[in-house]
Amino acid sequence: MKRILYYILTFSILLLWSSCRKDFQFSASTGNLQFSKDTVYLDTVFTNIGSSTYNLKVYNRSNEDILIPTVRLGLGEASAYRLNVDGMPGKTFENVQILAKDSLYIFIETTVDIANVSNANQYLYTDQIEFDAGSNLQKVELVTLIQDAVFIYPNRDNTTKVIETLTLNIDGEQVETDIQGRELLPEELTFTNEKPYVIYGYAAVPNSETLTIDAGARLHFHNNSGLLVTDGASININGAFSTDQDLLENEVILEGDRLEPSFSDTPGQWSAIWLLDGSINNSINYTTIKNATVGILCDGNPNEISNKLNVANTQIYNSSAFGILGRNTSIAGENVVINNSGQSSFAGTIGGKYNFTHCTIANYWNNGFRQFPSVLLNNFIVDADNTAILTDLTEANFNNCIIYGNDNPEILLDEIQDDAVAFNFKFTNCLIRFDNSSNTFTGANYDFNDTTHYESVIFNQDPDFKDTESNQLMIGDNSAANNQGNTIFSNQVPFDILNVNRATTPDLGAYQHITFPEDN
């Protein structure tokens, strides 16, 4: 009993003491705050597109709890920056508390209309976060590069909030779809290099029209956006060789609309360049396509005299699904480099006609499991009733190519055999990763001694890529691909993707080998 009374008495004393304790005593700030950075650089954003959220940490290194009379943006309510201080949004804050030896976070965002600040294509927008005033005033600079752009987006009904969707000609019928986007207007059918283009939804090339994209153009796509080339329409991407391989001044570049460095290699930021069944005479040259879901989706027209798509000197990286997905179509590729795809880097499906010469088709995807190899070929599609519909793979030729990756095998020949349906393919003078030591793959398609399918093919030897993680697939002095090319094919493509002559001593793939700095 005495022990219980003692506990009750002790608890009562503690309760009385706590109820009488004075609150923290805060001293006025003396201008001795410290900051995690002197200047907060908010990476380049497009006009009227919000930035990412950046943070600043403010430290109270003293032994006293302090009170900052004011924390505010230098431009006040007129500032295009937005702050959040300890969970409270605003542009001006009073009596901000920081305990001794403690800190607080300030989060910073911005959205700027370049028309309100400059007529230039780029504008450096600045402001300051000011702490206290007078002799105690401390400042942290805020800096953002705002870039002007041409915006293409579907219309939106202000009353219903419904966003415009596309109506497409499919097999001669006008079909309303739920694909958000609109057709390009006649004055929008040439994309120049004067300003970047920012596209929301699908920008569709109308029937019988051609979208021409000039050398040096930059296209940026919002989430679930892309280019769509309709029945009878074409796209011509006319990039050119760039002497500065860092600036790529003449390359056409297609990527997402987030310009922050943290998004520079993030897959799946936008949808695809989609060449619908019926589109014709499409060409892509000296182009970089990065961070899409599918870099190029090419449908139909496998038997046309001219290839549905000719793609040359083009790099496709960081596609969350496929680099190039062909579906019963015809594609010719020269000096094409593909890497880091969530499924296959190249898939020729539902039959078709495919010819790739001096291409590097690799897959070093490391963002999770991938189901398919670098190169997938099949001759069927399974319909809603789970019935396989077979279609001719008229030809699939890979000449002087490298097909490699971080999985094994890196080719899959997924044929449903039927004497009435063709499945024609051949790898000539190629370096391929395919280790079948476990005899997992059997059948005529994997008879590597059959010269009708495999001729002068090198298996499982090191391509000596420079840096697969950063998509640098140049080959070095120790590459097994060096001097292994067939001159018949190198004479068809006499210069590599870096404009180096390969005609007489061709290496495999899109690059002639170079000496890496570490090899010196």
C-alpha cells in the first residue's frame, strides 16, 4: 500500500511540475543562420510548366531557441516562386521558430510565364528568400532558366472539362477513339529548330499529309503523349550529323517534357511515335528517341514496294517496353543503336519484313525483370478467343550487327510452325549473345550450323562496349566485333553512325571501334 501511495504522490508531483513549466523561451534571430546552400538552382523548365520541388535546409547552430521575425520572397506576392515552410504554403511567413541545434526545411517550386518577363527564347528568372531584415538580413538566391516553346495540345471544353480525342480512319471507317489529342493544322506540319515543341496528348498527322521535322529540332512529350501518323500520312525526321557529339546540334531529339537532370534517363515518360496501318513512306534519320514507352511502334503494310519505315543513324534508349515494335510491317534500319528496353529492344511480331544492317541492338535493362530478349521474332498473334492467327515472316535479315545484352539468350525465334506460313530469317556476320549449353532451345531455328539461317556468326564473345549503363555503345580495341564485317554490307552503309568510313575494314554494329582512354 505504501508503495502505491508513493507512486501516486510521485506522479502527482510530476503532473504539477509539467503543468507549471514555462513554454520555450525564443530569442530573436541575430543573423547567424546557416543554410544547406547559398543558391538554389531550379533546373530548366518550360514556360507555364511547373518545376519539381526543391529544398533548402536552414540551421540554427546556436544553443538558444530562436525566432525569425520574417521569412519571405524578395519579390513578395509578385514572385513566381512558391514556398512551403514547415508545412505551411505561402510567400511571406512571420515568427518562424527553430529550436537550438535544430533545423527546418523550406520547399521551393515555380511556374513562370515567359511572356510576362521576356521576349527572348530563354530567360533567367531569379528571386531571393530573405530571412529577417536590417543588419540581421540574410539571403538565399533562387535561380531558374525558363525556356520558351511551341505548345501543341488538344482542345478542352471549359464547361464539361472533356478533352478532345482523335477520330481515326481504320479500314476505311471513321472510328472515334479515347486517345486524347488532335490533328496537326496545316501550319503545324513543319517542326523547325527555332524553339522546342512541347506536346500534350497525341499530335496526329492528317490523312495524305506529311510532318517534316527539321535538323536540330527538339520535341518534348508530356505523359501519355506522342506522335501518331494516320492512314495515308507520312513523317520525315530529317536530322543530320552533328560535329559536336555533346551538343548534337543537328540531331533531332525526342524525349519527355521534364528537363531536370533526374529525369534525363527515366524510362516511360511518354508514349511513342506510332505509325498506323496505312501510313506510308516514313523516314527517320539522325534522331535520338529516349525515355518513351515504345520508341517506334510501326503497324501494317508489310508488302508495299517501299518500306513503311526507313530508319538510319538513330539511337533509341530507355524505352519502358520496346525500342522498336513492328507488327506485321516492313522496316529497314541502318546504323541504328538501341539499348535499355523493358521488354525487347527490337521486336518483329505478327510476321512482316525486316532488314537491319550495321546495327547495334543491345539490352542492358536494369530497372527490373524483362520477359523478352534483345531481338524477338514471331509469326502470330493470339486473338480474344485465344486463337493464334498466323502471318508470314517474309524476311528478317540482320547483317553486320551486334545483338547483345545482360541476359541470355538475346534472340528468340518464336515460330508457330505451319507449312502454309513463311518464317524466313538470317543472321549474317553478327555478334550474338546466345549460350545454349543447357540445350534449352531446340529445333531447326536454333541449328547454328545451318548456313541458310546463320552465316559467319560469332557467339558469346565480348563486344567491349564503352559504357552500357550510360548508353555509350561504341566498341573498343578489344571488341570481338572488330574487322568481322562483310564488305558487301559495309559498302551499302559505308559510314558509321559517327561518320567514320568503314567500307574497307568494317566492324560489326553501328560503330567502328575506337581506343578508350583507359586502354592507353
